[in-house]
Amino acid sequence: MPRIMTDTDYDLAIIGGGVTGTALLYLLSRYTTLKKIVLIEKYNNVATVNSARTHNSQTLHFGDIETNYTLEKSRKVAKAANMVKLYLESEKNPKLFSKYNKMVLAIGSEQSFELRKRYEEFHELFPNLKIINKKSIGELEPMVVKGRPEQQELLALSTDEGYTVDFENLSHSFLENARKHNPYLQTLFKSKMRSLKWSSDHYSIGIGDIGIGIGIGIGKISKTITARVVVVCTGGNALMMAQKLGYGRHLSLLSVAGSFYWAQNVLNGKVYTLQNRKLPFAAIHGDPEVHNKTQIRFGPTAKAIPFLERYNWSSFFDYVKSCGLNFSSLRALFEILSDKVIFIYILRNTLYDLPFIGKRLFIREARKIIPTLKLEQLNFAKGMGGTRPQIVNTLTRKLELGEAKIVGQNIIFNITPSPGASSCLNNAYVDTLKIMEFFKDEFACDKDAIKKDLIDRN
């Protein structure tokens, strides 16, 4: 006998209101007949953690100038990023994005040779990508060339498809459009999940006020709702929730925080440097701010921290639960961090955040892009930068690069999409198709409309 639905019973619950969760909310509300949906967010609005304007790189990654991507990876990333691009262009809202020229810079003959090889391999996938010499680089970015030795070889791959995105405003746009298409949509803000239990055909979700207690299972439950299907989009917290239900217990987390430095009026667009393929972290690059092209952000640095949320000390306890801190996880983390390349990289990046010494070390990296950059021009961007949960496999004792998604009984855990917010709509599309499977086609999904609007549209 079917269960009688009440005001606290939903077909679907989305936990987490960042750009991943709100993208899914939009896709389901706009393109499916599934309407009894609730969004649960522990803070008082969407996009307040890693999707916040100050907490991410603001870059829409296509894989054209990210030199640690293989051709196969770039095909997937380009397809995913194009969905966001089409949404942005259709909204025509200047609060959502800005567009600049972007380039990846090769310094010296060895890097130039490597970049030429990459161009030959990638230019068919990215026909707008041009290979330019030192003179052309100087015309686009005078400060990149100024002050370099005359004999130093410079080469770049350049395109005008440099989308800089305000993912915070994008999350709000997704929510607003979801509400337009779904009058039954409910949002629960300042609501932290305290418990999650499966009961034959639905999940019971215990919710408490964010100010009461810390962590899952700690704190008073003020309300219980049910949902037939649950999608968790809470970054590193999602692994902790998955493990409580018995999923992903062979996984752990290396929580990596990124920081930035500011400089004024030194670049016209995005300038990347070649990346180390052994590292899962972006090389230092310079980007104009999404709403202020004169303010240039250099970074990100990357350091390991024992928190799931940057600047949120209470997230230490959740990190301990997600990481496990048992023999297997500690052994895996030790082996990863003892790798010479990774250890030196993490150590150097940790020093970049220190007062006085940090700026003096970091400017050496920034001068690879702007040789004449002066110490007084560079300022630490205090309070900026988020975290990225890097998945650790405790069985192989290696970092698992790319997206981390766990699918269970009528539940999906999105731990870290790849490459981050750029894949939010593609990730939502994948989840939408899986959700339709969970409901055994009880609800309809207009895949043709999704493809027309966000995939195949020219």
C-alpha cells in the first residue's frame, strides 16, 4: 500500500545549495515533471561556501589552456563547460559573467616546444585556439613581455573565449529560474541535516538549526522530513554522509585550501602557465575579477588543511569524520604527502600564506607572468579562497583525480565534480538521468529540450 504524502514528505531532497545543488534543482524543475522537491541548505542562502564569489577561481574551464588535461579529458570538460556557457549566453545577465581574452604562456624553448606539440594535438577540438609569438603576446598583454630578456623565447595559446563566472550569482539564477518553473519547490535555509536513514521506500531526514551542535548526528533535531530520493551536494561533507550509510568507506579526504594575491592593472585578460601533470592543482595564473577588470587575482596557492570549510573552525570535526583518521587513511595520506614533488609543492604553498615571508616567496611565481611586478603592488587577498576535497583511496593509497560521485540506494553523493563548478550543469544532467531511473520512469524528462537548450545549440 503506497504511503500517504504529507507536507513534510517529498519525492526528492537536494542537500546543499551550492552551484552543484542549484544546477540540479534548475534542471529538474525546468525539464522534468518531478515537482515535489525540497532544497536543504544549512546557511541562510545559496552559494555561501565554495560557490561564493570570493571562494573560487571564477574560471569556466574548457580544457583548452589547462595543460594538465589530456585530450580525452578536455573533450569531456569542454562539453560540460559549454552547457554553462550556453546558459550564460541565453540569460544575457552581466551579473553572471564577464568575457576576457585568455592564454597559456610557455617560457623558454623547452616549454615552447611542449606547447607547440599540444597545439597540434588540440587545435581541432578548439578551433578558436591560436598559437601566438612574443610580439602578439605583447600586443595582448604588454606587461607579460615587458622586462624579459630579449633572447627569452615566449609562446602562447590564446583565445577570446575566456569566460569569468560569478558562480554565486549563477547559483541564485538557477534557484530563481527553478522557482519560475516549479511552484511546488520548497527551500529550507538555516537547516542542517542531523540524521539520514533509509526506511524501505524512503529516507528520513532529521533537520536541526545550524546554531545547535556540530556535525552529522550531533545536535537537536527540530524537524523530520522524508524523501523517496536524496542527492547530496555538500562537497567534502558528502563523503561523511555516505560513510554513515555504509558507502565509500575505503575513501578518505585530503582537504586543499586555495588562497590568492591581488595586483592592480597588470593584465588585460587571463594568463595561465604550464602545469605539472603530476599535481592535481592548478599552476599559478592571473585573472581579472569577474566584475572588476582592473583588479587582478593571482593564484591559487594550495595547502592541506584539516577543515572541510575554509575559515570555519567547527568543520574540523566533520573533516576528522570524513578523513577517518584510522590506520588505513593515515597511511594513505602519509604516502601521498611523502611524495617528493607533492610534499615540496604543499610546503611551498603553505609558506605563501604566511605574513611577511609569504608575499616575498609568492612574487617569484607571479613574476613568471609579470616580470616587473613589484612587492608593493602585490597584496594578500585576506579572507578569500575556498577548499577542494581531493579524494584519497585508502586501498591504493593514491589520490583519485577527477570527479568523485557515489551512487547508492535511491541516493547520490556528489563530493567533488570535475573540474568544479564548470561541470555543474553536466553533473546535473547525469544526476537527472539517474534520478529518473530511481523513480522507474514515473516522471518524464524532456531530454530533447535539454539537448536543444544546453548541449546541441549552436
